[in-house]
Amino acid sequence: MTGKLTLSRAINEGLRRALESDDKVMIMGEDVGKLGGVFRVTDGLQKDFGEHRVVDTPLAESGIVGTAIGLALRGYRPVCEIQFDGFVFPATDQIVSQLAKMRYRSRGAVSLPVTIRIPFGGGIGAVEHHSESPEMFFAHTAGLRVVACSDAAEAFTMIQLAIESEDPVIFLEPKRRYWDKAEVDTATPLSGALPLDKARVVVPGDDVTLLSYGPLVRTCAEAAVAAREDGRSVEVIDLRTLSPLDMPTIAESVDKTGRCVVAHEAPVFGGLGGEIAARVTEACFYNLEAPVLRVGGFATPYPPSRLEDHYLPDLDRILDGVDRTFEF
């Protein structure tokens, strides 16, 4: 069945498909059951699958992830919801010290197929702890897969692929895109979906490669349309996978265009853009016409809501990054 769904509804449908397909799949989190989650992503799932499979937990992120680890050791596939990005840090010990290490520690004998859903990023007028971009904490942690969906169609398949993964997955959901709609074919088998560890070309182009993920993919696609008015052909790539990075897709594009800009909401300092810039420089050095440039947030705590429009990269700042690549 094909139809327009919001990104939040697409994740709901993907979770429903996973619960139907495997009775070992469970959903756990604060208010995920009767309330359906603060963003209503799990709405209706407890009613249809019962309180033993869609579990309302106490307000204790470390307990949620710790319990999920124990369940995974017993053969379950837990899906944990962290209400807001900034609430994940109490669970960092479990994620970094236990979840990410077990498969390596056991030489592959023990896997922990735990998916941790984290709404991330700003743009909803919330305060600090509700608008963070913590992806690099987890991308830097070996043993975790870190992925970010950008639209409803991607979210529907990616959440199912994450749940099927034998590795623990940090699944990042761009909260300001929850209400964006896109065509989603809910009848598409997962066998035909783009693998979880592959990037995708959203807008083809020849002059400059624009890399992004999560909430800024849509903004970058809009920037590519605007850049055409200046006669510039921008290729937009949705990274999808932040760890591991799909370097073959990235390098193929940059070798073609000779220029690269990376855009993300997280602060530029210490952000994913720095890692990508280093890797692109190593892989594409002789084809680069300009340095790899980065567009992102500032090295400050997330600001009050009245200032977030100044903090978040927007169309103009991304286009400025594209323009600066042609100054070299």
C-alpha cells in the first residue's frame, strides 16, 4: 500500500511491522504505551500488542538500557525510546561500557540486538536537553551502528533494518521532521530496501557535493534547487549511516564534483563534518578543487528557543558554504 505518511507515522508503521514479524521484538520507554510517546510515535502499539511487548518504564534511562541488555542476552530484540536527545546521557555507561562491547568481548559469540531510538536536533522551540545533537558521542564508540533517517520513506525501512541488525543500533530521528509527509510504500519488502550502511543520492549534481543527514537533508535539497538559479549543480547526499560511514559513495561523488560541503546541526567543533573532511581529503586529494568546508552549529550550549533560528544552519548558511567552495 502506497500513501503519504508523516515521518512519525512511518516509524510507527515500521515498528508495527517488526512487532508482527518477530514475537521477540519489544518496545520499552517512558510513556511509550498508553500515551504513545511524547511525539506519539508508538501510538496504538500497546493497545494492539499488549503491555508485555510495549512496556511503559520508570523515568530512568540507565534502567531502560540496562534492562534491554539483559533482555537481549535472553534472546529478545528490545527497542528503547529515549524521550529526548539530552536525556540519553544517564544511559551512556550502559551504552558505551556494555552494549557496544559485548559482541567484541565475546569474539562474536554473544550479540546484543538492541535498537535505541533517539529524537534529536532542534527546530521545535524547546530548551536545552530537548534539542541536542549527540551523534558524535556514539559514532566515536566502536561497536555501535549509528544511523539517522531523514524522511518518512527512509524511516519506515530503516527502523525495521535496525531492529533486524545483530549489532546495537543508535537510531536518530529528526524531531522537527516528524510531521513532514512523504510517499511510503508499506508493502515494499525489506529485501529491496537500501541497506542500512549505505548513503543515498537525493539530488544528483556535477559541481559540488553537499553531504548531510537527518533534519538538514531537506534543507540541503532546497539549497540545491536555489543554487540552480546561480547556474550551480549541487549533488546532495543523505549519509543515512554515520558509523560506519559509506565512504565509497561519498568519494565517488567528490571525485566527480571536486568540491565538498558538510552540513549538520551539531557544533562544527568536534562534529562529524571534521571526520568526513579528513577522510575526503585523504581519499580524494588529487581531485579536490577546494578545501572541504563545514556548516553547522556553534560551540555553545543550545540556546533559548527565541535564538535557535540564529543557531541552526539554514538555507542561507548552507548556500554560503557552497559559494565559498568556488572562491578557491
